[in-house]
Amino acid sequence: MQISFTLNGRPTTVEVEPATLVAELLREQLNLTGTHIGCDTSQCGACVVHLNGLPVKSCTLLAPALDGATLLTIEGLQGAPGSNRLHPMQEAFRENHGLQCGFCTPGMVMTAVALAKDKPSLTEAEVRHGLEGNICRCTGYQNIVLSVISGAAAMHAAAKGE
Amino acid sequence: MKPFAYHQPDQIPDAAKLLTSIEDSKLVAGGMTLIPTLKQRLANPAALIDLSKLPGLKGISDGAAITIGAMTPHAEVAASKLVQAKIPALAALASMIGDPAVRSRGTIGGSVANNDPAADYPAGVLGLGATIVTSAREILADKFFLGLFETALQSGEIITAIRFPLPLKAGYAKFKAPASRYALVGVFVAKFADGVRVAVTGAGPGVFRVPPMEQALSQNFDPSAIAAIKIDTDGLTSDIHAEADYRAHLVTVMAKRAVDAALG
């Protein structure tokens, strides 16, 4: 079947089998390998993308669900020109050492961006509840939580032009 | 996953017709249970019938009861000002399901139709004495949940909404299985003018009520009223996560916490 959607701001049309998972479509057909497949059982969250602005696990999403939708992947995040174009949340992960091996990071960042969308000031408890569906086997989460709190503040400061 | 045909009907009668006419077809709502099931090849349907294009199945409406469309995702129920004001325990229950990504996609209709023995919504639906509205009729919660993944739904019948009466007070408490975040045991308690309802998920092969706790709480709506009530371990689940006697113990503990939550 043919599906059309907006992928990171660009109109995209692809031919897919209905049994295609969005994570597979992104990585194997569209060459967007920033979305990772960790557990492939919707537990680990390495594959989180935004479907119509909401965080979803792309390993547990059938490609037909994209038809007519807007999809944002880690490749579609970007910051202001001149800052290496890192998104404020990506910058916060870098500043706070919020990653070690980096495998879970794309999913962490996408979940964090969704969590911070309406909340400039997140508490540690809110961040930990918000990251329940994202598993990291390296960091022990401390620096990830710090990254998300500071990234949320930075996102809203950037939005206000500070 | 094995290949399947994919249908996206835009009218409920068309969806019902596809479901009865295509042998081995399945409905898909949010897919949070079905897609993992397909990936593990525990199910290999010939066709999926996607409910997302059907009109009128999404949203929450006010009235003498709160009606939630079957395709309403958990995140929307959790964030709903209306649900938070009228049945805060139901909004809290929705906010505890899975994780944010699961709550973006998973739907109340899907959860109730699937009737997973450890799902959260069946406890809220039975605990509140809700009504399941389908394409064919209305079914009381007490007549709907029939056991392990089994419901009163007939072939070709599609849930369109769940209607919740408004309790005086209600609370939900759950002991999460740490990896899956399903309920090892979850208890929903609701107080109405004519009595109290207590519904338990996770402990057995399906959601069930606890009449001795309901009677005790109807007399005295306080955690102390049920502290001494023990659940029989007969028929409770024993598995890698917990033995039946531990689950029985958790029922009393979670019921007390649910009453505490209801008392705010």
C-alpha cells in the first residue's frame, strides 16, 4: 500500500507492506538510522519518535498509521544556527554527560522533548515518571535526569529568545 | 510478522461487516497489545481492521455520567480536566498505564476488549460499575468480563464507548510489575450512595470483585475496615513474578491504599 506523511518537515510518500513496522521503515527504507531498535518488544524506548507531536514507540507502530500524519525523528530535531545545530535537549545531554554508550540516547531525547514541551520546570519525580518507558544500561539515570531538567529549561528559554 | 491485509473502514457497520466476513480477521485500535502479539507470532490474522478512521469513537463527554470514546488514548484520559474533576481516580489509573509512549497510542476500548488479566482499565470499569457501549448494545461491566482475555463481545461487535457513573469517592492503587508496569495487583475502590464496589486486577485470571470488602467499606469507608480481610488464594495466579499467597496479601494492602487514595 502507498502511504503519505510528513517526515521531519518534508512530504514523503512510500510503498510499504502493511506489516512493516515504522522503526524498520525508517531504518531500512528511508535510511534514517538515528532511531534505534533495542529490545524490539516496546519496553526499552530506544525507538521513540513523535507521531503528530506525541511520543510513540516506532517498533510497535504499523506503517499504515503514518498515512496523513506528521512524524518527527531524532534527525528532525535541531537548534539555533551557530550552536552546531544541536537541539537544546541534545545540548543538555552533552553538557550533563547524560549518555555513555549512546544507544538509548535518541529515544531518551525524543521522550524528553515531548515531556518538556509544556513544562519548562520539571521536577526529578516528573522526569523519572516520564522516562519510565526508556531504559539505559550504562548511566544509572542520574545524569539523564539532570540533562532532562536542564534541557527542559533551555528549550523554553530558547523559545522565549533568551 | 506474517503478512496480512489491511482495512481502514470509515463507518462502524462496514468495520463490523469486515470483521464477520473475513475469516481470521482482527480489530486494531492502538495496537499496544496486538502488535507485540503479531511480532511474536502468537497470532497470525489474515487481515487487520484498523478502527482509527471510524467517526465518533474518540473523545470524552460530560453529563450524568462520563462517556469515553473507545478510541480515546490513555494519555488523553489522564490529562482530561473533566475526568480529573469528576473521577480523579480514573485519570490517575490512566496515568499509571505502561509508559508515556504506550499512553499515546493505547486506547480504553482496546484495553477493555482485550481484557488482559493484569490490565488496569478492567479494574476501573468493573470498580465503577461502568457500561460498555458497543455497535450492537450496552453491556454492564458485571456481565462483560468473563475471564482470561474473554469478554461478552460477540463476533462482529465493536466497543464504541465506555460510560462511567460518577462515584462519591474513588481510588486506585497498583503494585506494578517492575519491567512491564502491568499490575501485579491493582485494586479500584469506588463509593456510591448505595454502597461500595471493590475490583481487583492482576491477582487472578480476570478482574473480580471482593464482596466482603465491599460490605465492610459500605459500613465504614476507612482502610481499617478491611485490614483484617484476607483473600482466599484459590484461583489466584502463581507465576514467576509472585506466588498466589503473595498476591492475596497484596490485594488487602492495595485495597487499603486505594481507600486512602479515595479519601485523599
